[in-house]
Amino acid sequence: MKLIYPKWPKLPHQPAFNLPPHGPVCFAAALPKSVGVDFCDENVEPLVIDRGADLVVISCMLTCQIVRGWEIADQYRALGQKVIFGGIAVMLHPEETLPHADAVFLGEAEGHIHKVLEDFERGSLKKIYDFMNVYPDTALIGTARRDILKHELYNFRGVQMVDLVHASRGCRFNCFPCCTPYLGGRNFRPRPIDKVVAELESIPNNRLFLVDNSLAQDDQWEKDLFRAMIPLKKKWVSHPIKDDDEILDLAAKAGCWYVYQAIFDTSDYIRKRIKRLKERGIGVEGTIILGTDDHDEDSIKRLVDFLLEVDLDLAEFTILTPFPHSPIRTKLEQEGRILHSDWIRYTAGEVVFKPAKMTPDSLSKMYEYAWNTFYADCSKEVMMAKLYLNVIHREKADGTYHQVQLRNTRGWVAPTPK
């Protein structure tokens, strides 16, 4: 099997590094052990299109990525190759993907993908395999197949990038810009903690990114997870954790390096939340969406001033983007405010809708203003380096820094799952 992760347009303001993708390695873990996988991440290596594989599978996570996926599929099918699509973006764009595919897989792969492969071997592929809302038992989620990655390619200025891992699926929240409730359901679906710990132990990389939508969905589970992680001495990044004294203390002991914190206003609530994280040695990268209906030029300027006051370690600005099947897209469609559906431009760095209190051009200018003003005195790269110095100090304190250096200098080879 040839498994392909297409490239996508990167945002100009973000440092030019690539993280190892998560979807393809989770998909590969769900395959029968007899299936060989030749993986290409087009973001870090060139793709050679030929007839060398029995089956081509294209995995797409982002809306702006799927356009390239369609191009690749058309080239393979012109050679007579069978092509199957899967991934989050495919679930958001199934009808548009159908003309480019021999089969479209919708949903989570565990417990289902073998049916597709059996049909392929019989020469009877169906056009659509729809397992949306048919969620597998999370105990079926195996350790991701990181052995298919070329880890030496995920290196930024000599620093090995974090490895991605997840401890749960689904999200009980329903945030206005997010597609997760449509994709993974409104129920929180944790993996068994012993399986999560076993996967964490199998990853030689000491620095990880827990990519769960939110770890703050079940207090007892969150506490149990962090307690189980403490002996591993991993250093990790995540989306929000619960703002609770016991949970924050456990997160710090478990190796929480920094968190992505959504900042949506200039309230004391946000100020306090950032302060409580940093008091425990946990860094904060603010994630800020610009262009909500309460934003005008002045309010965005006040928000940037606030960000400079609260001592963020990093800030990442995006423009509100109405992705398919998100609550905000439904609203903007009803109000006739969607400018276009040119999906390759849905990068969260372009204005693709009519803002309520600004023109599209004004919002674009304020997006540039936010990036340029926040990083006027210290570049993104330097601020990122400070975060890495923070984790190095912690690794030296607990004796894991030498192990990290060995992996960076000798390369990284993931164990093949048994």
C-alpha cells in the first residue's frame, strides 16, 4: 500500500517546521499486519507517482490540503491505480472527493478498514464506506505505527520535533468554529489509560504533543491520566487542561511543558488562567481567532495590547474560517456572508467571509498588525527557543536531557509493533 499525506500551503507568519502527521500513523495501526505500508509525507519529501503499489490511500486532515489530494489521485488513476481517500478533510468534503476516488472512507478506521481491503482484494470496491457515527471501542485503538515515518525529516534547526499521540476522541463541547462534534461526536471517548501509557512508553522521543481536542472533559480521568504519566518523565504540549488546583499540579508533575490556550477576550478570567499555568512552570501559547462578530479594528488592537501584558510565551493568530459542518459556517451561510468556497484558500490566514464590523481588507490588515505588533520586540523563533530552553532545564533536572541528545544526534527508529 502507498499511503500519501499531501502537502498544503503554509502560513507565512509561522516558523517553517513540520510535525510528524498523526492521522496516517493511526490509520496504519488499524491495518492488518499483513499489509505493507510505504508512506510519503509530501510536506517533507517529494512524491514520486508511479505504478509501484497495489493500492493508493490518500489521507487528508485539512480542508486546504484536500485540493492537492484530488490532484494526486487524478494522476494515479490516470495510470490505472486504485485510489482510496480517508481522513478528517474527506469527512468534511465527501461529495467533492467522490469524482477523484475509487472509494471514499468516512469515519474512524479501527474495526472497519478491513472490510474495505477485503472488497479491494475481491475487486468489488464500493464507492462510499460510511462509518460516520459508528465509533469503534476505544480499546481497539492501537499504538500508532510511527515506524512508517522518516523521523530525520521532522527536524527544525537541529531539534527533533515532538511526536503526536492522543488519549481520547470525541468532544463534549460545541465551540463555534470547530468541526469536531460533527467528526467525532459530542461524547467524550477516552482510551484505556493503560493503553495510552503503553503507547507513551513505546515512543523514544521525550517530547510529545497530546493532540486531544481537550483534556478538560472528565476531571477524574484527567487526574488518573496525569498520575499515570508522572513516572514516564515525558515533556508534553496539549490543548486546554482543567483550571483546577489539583489537576494543574498533577499536570506540572506529569511533565506539562506548555499548553495552547484560546484567548477570546481581555477578561480577568483569561489573565488569571494564564497566571496560574505559569506559576506552575507551564508555558502558554495563546491561540487567537480574529474576525469574530464583536471584533473591529480598535478591539483587535486592545486585544493585542492585552496579550503583551499577560506574558505569553508565544501567540498564534488565525483568521476566523468557516469550515464545513462547523456552527459558524451554518450561521454565516444563513446570513449570506460566505465570500467563496475556494478550499485551498481556507488556511485560516485569509479572509473568506464578510466580517460584521470590518471590511475583509480591514480584517486582513489587522491580522498582519497582530502578528507584527506582538513579535515586534522579539521574533517568533527567539520566543520558541526560550520555550525549548525551558524544557531543556527541566530535562536536565530529571536526568532525561542526555537521552534526548542521543536521539537527536543518532536519529530515531521507532519499534515495529508486534
